[in-house]
Amino acid sequence: MNMKINTPTWLLSGPKDVEYCMYKMKGAVLEIKRKLLTNNFIEALYEIDDTLDYLYMYDATKMTQGLNADAQIINSMDLPELEMFFEPEDTQSDPVLDELIDDAIDIFEELHAMCREKWRSIEEGLTCSYIPSKPYFLNDGFVFIKTPDNVMHVYHFVKPNKYASGDWKKFNMNHMYDEKWTNEIYYAKLEEIISKGSDKIIFKVECKNETVLENNALGVINHMIFSMLNRDYSF
């Protein structure tokens, strides 16, 4: 499946000048770091991923186009074309990006390393389990998330086999409501769902390291639940 690659915004406007483009890129980097500091972790991660995808594609295209006559033997090998992995996009040579490409990759790989550390910190504080047990069939479901501030966050998801197959970023958990967590309230909500004879999937998640979910820990929880569903129901 081809992957859509978006051009970083700091490459799209302004004069084609190395110094100016570097200035805009550094501004984008500062904004990403601000997002990381203000619990906009997932938005920052997506922007970093998109930028690295573009930079890797450009760098690979540049190297491919730069093959000289002495290297034409490579063309006779059974190597996959870039189009197998990326949707076609204007990859004409950009002299400014040619100058910046190595520094840009280093800078955004460093940002990605920061995101991996944040991801691990959140993931290490997560527990996730089916309640009361894993249903036989894949279906819609509910997620009960308990955060360290003793709040119960309730989400609903539609079974993802038709809209998110193979891509956890497309898996959506829709927020329903929040309320104070007590065992009485939690078990009452479970009983309400189970007593209806529902075959809905129910997850209980404890998030011990983060109180902010939206655009932050929820992305890691999305990934964890999607991975469990994908593993257990093979969609």
C-alpha cells in the first residue's frame, strides 16, 4: 500500500533561500518542542513522522536520480521502485533542500528520539485488559480509562476492521463523558452494559503516569488497544 507524503509547511512558502528556509525550519522545530512541553504529544509526533517521511523520500529519490553511468548495474537488480511505498509526488530537485537535507534529517530524527522517550514513559504506566473477558467476535466497544487524578474517562469505538486495517493512526476512540472514579460507579456502568446482553468489547485501562489524555496519552492508548484487537481478531 502506498503511503501519502505531505510536504513540510516550512518548505512551501517564502523565498527559495537556504538561510530563510533554515530559519523557518528552526521555527517549526521550536513549535514542535512547545507542543511536547504542553501535552500536545500526538500532534507533535504526527508532524515529526510526516516530515521525516518526506525527507527520507526526497533523499532516496535524490540518490536514485544521482546514479551515474558506472552505477547502472543497480538498475538491473530486482529492487523495488519508490512508488511501491510512496504515492507519486512532485520530487523535482530543490537546490535549497539539497543543501539542508542532511541537517534536517538529523534535527527531526533527534525530535523523534524525544518522542520515543515520551511514548515509553506513557506506555510503561499503562495497563490494559478485556473486561470481563475477550469476546469471541470483533465488535464495537467501550474503553474505561482511569487516570492518576481519580477520574473515569469513557470512550466508545466502532469496530476497526473496515476503516483502520493496518493503520493504528486511523483508529478512533470517541469521547463520551468523564466523571469521578469510584468502584461503585465503575461496576454500575459495566453492569449496565453487560445486563443488556451486549456483545460489545469492553476495555479497562489504567493510565498511571499521565492525567492529560486528549492529544497526549490517548494516542498511546489508541495504539495499545488497536494492537490488541488486531492481534486477537486478525483484521
